[in-house]
Amino acid sequence: MDSINLRKIFDETCVRHGILVLLWLEFVWETYLSIRQFKKAKAATEVPDVLKKVMDKDEFEKARQYSLAKLKFGFIKDTHGIILTTIIIYYGFLAYAWDYADFINPVKGEVTNSCIWLFIVSLVSTIIDLPLTIYHTFVLEEKFGFNKQTAGFFVWDKIKAFLVNQIITLMISSVIIVIIKSGGPYFFIWLWLVVCIISMLLLTIYPAVIAPLFDKYTPLPEGELRTEIESLASQLKFPLTQLYVVEGSKRSSHSNAYFYGLFKSKRIVLFDTLLAKDDGTGCQNDEILAVLSHELGHWSYSHIIKNLILMQINLFLLFLGFSILFKYPPLYEALGFHSVRPVLVGLFVVCSYVMIPYNTMLSFLMTCLSRRFEFQADHFAVKLGKAEPLERALLQLNKDNLGFPINDNLYSAWHHSHPPLLERISVLRQSAVKTK
């Protein structure tokens, strides 16, 4: 064996092992954080004073057991994922999928081959993950009273989600391949511009066109709550055009509220599980208004726009990194691609594996920024005189969702994009005092 082949094998091996080292380091770090949180939750058996008015000992214990169950499931899921990924990389299964895609492809060409390959990989991945998904929905969530899905609803929902995701993904992937292949040495600029346009288009049409395929959206009925929400929007000059209730209770009893829309057309969506129920769950009208005041704080401080700008900057940096690295043969050979170098595979390897350190650090920084935004939105609600109902809403939502309020500081700093409940209430009260 000559020196060139030896060097080729050496480079390929180094890249493969380098990718695996990065993946396993990330797994070890996440596992370490989860163990810290597990120990914290295991030891915390007393209801915090702040919660004693809304959560008794039994409810607190149920929330604690729910937290522990999710942590155990997360460990199993992460372990399953890292072992599977290691096997796929080490034995070159992605390359086998490419060869099979090429074998069944009636129209030879990189675009069609990449689309078939991507479909095969997505289908196999979905099937492999299905047992864990079923367990999470029908065992873990069912045990704690959150799952509302029937088996038929679950199956049809997953099929729809898979098909819609494939249609969108394959269309975008085709465009990406064409731009990379024909865009010249500065293709990453054209790629970034096109993906920016596509992402903005998807953000616009998804809530109005795609989301209704999965959940039923109905206008909030006329009444006191609708009048108060419209009055709040008018007071803040929020360009509210539609006000919906989404039937989230068919899927889960978890609750939420959000707004969407660009420019001068905004829509507010309330989960039906957020509305007050006879069983004591849900929020009263003043609490819902406080939650919406918080959400409108995000709009007032342009948090959505800032996040979109950061997302586009991140995309540009990822594509720039890809443009520098994608012609390096060992990147492909490390995954078993010895005779071909599909650009879609290169994009996947660079963005998902090579840039793990960058992605990890960015995720942490975005979590920190998100927390800052949440505190700002809370302060906005306080300035509107919503401090007391917002605190009640946070406590009620935490109770309804079995949120566990005791967190390891390092785990929380790394994972929680929203401030922990106890810290959030403490800051909320301080803000209320300062505002008076």
C-alpha cells in the first residue's frame, strides 16, 4: 500500500473518530447535567413556600415524579441516539442508503438521488424512533394525565406530519443542491439569500396554512375575554387581526398561548387548555390577559425580529463554514462515501457534526438571551399593572403542567430558555416594587 493511500486512510479515520469524539463529549456533558438535575429533584421533597397556596404535598410529589420520569426517559433516549449514531457513522450506513437510492432512482442525477436518499434516511429514522415516541406519549404522558390522543389520532397525526415534512424538506433540499452546484465560488451568499427568503415564507404560511392541518382553530367567541384582549391590543397599538382558540386538548392537556404574523397583520392563539375549567385548571380572564401582556412585551421589544436576525446571521456562518470545508474528501469518506461526494451529505456532515462546538455554544448563548428577553417581557407586563395576575398565572400554569420548580443551577442555565419559576417570581415581585 503506497503512502498516498495510507494518508487517505489516516485522514478518513481521523475525521470519523473526531466526529465521534465530539458527539460523545456532547452526550457525556448532557448526561452529567441530567444526573445533577436528577439528584436535585430526588432530594427535594418539601413544597416551596411560594407554591404552598396553589400546590399541596401530593401535587408537588406528582410533579417531582413527573420530572424524574422525564429525566429517566431522556437518558434512555439520548443513550439510544448516541449508540445508533455511532453505529451509523462507524459502519457507513448513510453511504449504503445512498447506493440503494441510486439503485432505485429511475432518473439518474444528484438532485433526485439526494431526495430519494433523504426520504429513505428520514423514513428509517422515524421508524427507529417510533417505539420511544409511543412510550413517551402512551406511557409516560398517559401516566401523569397529559396524553389525550387516541391510537388512531396518533397514527394519522404522525403520517401527516411525516408527509408534510418530507414535501417541504425535499423541495428545499432540491433548491439547495442546485444553488451549491451552480452558484460558483460564492454560492454560499446566494444560498443564504434564498434560504432566508424561504424561511420567512414558511414563517408566514405555516401558522395559517400548515398548522390547521393538524389542529382545529376557531375564532374566540364574543364575550368578556375577547373584548378585554381587543382592548389591550388597541391600547398597545398591537395590529391584531384575528383571535383564535386552538383545540390543543385533543393532543395534550399542556397549555400555551402565542401570537404570529409579520408586519401589520398579527394573530393571537390561545390553547383551549389555557381557558378556565370547572375542575380548577386553566387561567381566569385577568390571568390570561397578564400572559398575553407578557407575550405582547416580546412584540414591543422586537424580540421576534431580533431572533430572526440572529437566526439569519447563524445561517450565513454555517453556510460560510460549509463552503470552506465541503470539498475536503475525508468528510465524505469518513461516512463511507468513497466514490461520490454529494453536496447534501457534505452540508449535513458539516452543519450537524463538524460544527458541534459552534452549535453547542450558540445554543447556550441563545438560551441566555432568551432568559433576558423573558425577564424584559415580564417587566413589560408589570408596567401594565399585571404583576399580581401574571404571578398567579405562572403558578397556575406550573401546577397544571406539573412543572417541578426545584432546579440544579447548572442544568437550568444550560437547558431552560425560560427562567425557573421561583427565580422568575422573585424578579417579578422586585420589578413590581420598583415600578410602584
